[in-house]
Amino acid sequence: MASRPAVSLTSLGRAEVANAIYRYVFRAAITRADARVAWENFERDRVTGVWSEVELPVSLWDACIHIAHRYGPILGVRTLDSLHVACAMELKADKFWTFDERQQKLAEAVGLDVKP
């Protein structure tokens, strides 16, 4: 992030960050106070423009359905995986970052430049 790349953030991505942070509380990896600080830092970065906020494109839903038809039987993708990948495709993302192996396989299958 130090090089200040344009990183798109959708409402879906924001919800994913919140869930990821608080899942760490559930796993007892961090405290609620740590989670609150992490969320506040994320929100501060969002408000100050570290992330480039974008709306979910209407075409996202058709792209998600297309991905389900094409790759669901082969890769066993989940709806959220196909939504994230469809967002990247519809927003014409240069790079796709993920820590999820299934999501990574799907992103690679559709031709996205994946950064694990």
C-alpha cells in the first residue's frame, strides 16, 4: 500500500473485512478491543482515501450467474467467491488479491492476475 496503488473497495469488500476481523475474535486469535482497533484503522483508511470506493455494478449479478454455470460444476465455487471474482471482472481490476484457495483457482480460471 506504500506505493499507493488504486485499490477498489465495494460494499461487499467492506462487509468481508468486518467479518474477517470479527471471525478472529471468535477464534480467540484477537480480543474484541483488538478487533475494534483494526476496524477503526480500516475505516480511517477508507475515509482518508486509501481505498477507492466503487459501487457494485448492476452487471455483477449476471456475471456471477455466468460464473456459476461455467465454473460451479468444475471448481465447486461458492456464491461469495463468484461475487468477488465477478466484481473484479466487471470493474476491470488489474490485480486480484485473495487468501482463499478456491477463490484463487476461480480467479485464475477466468483470467484474472491473482496475487495470493
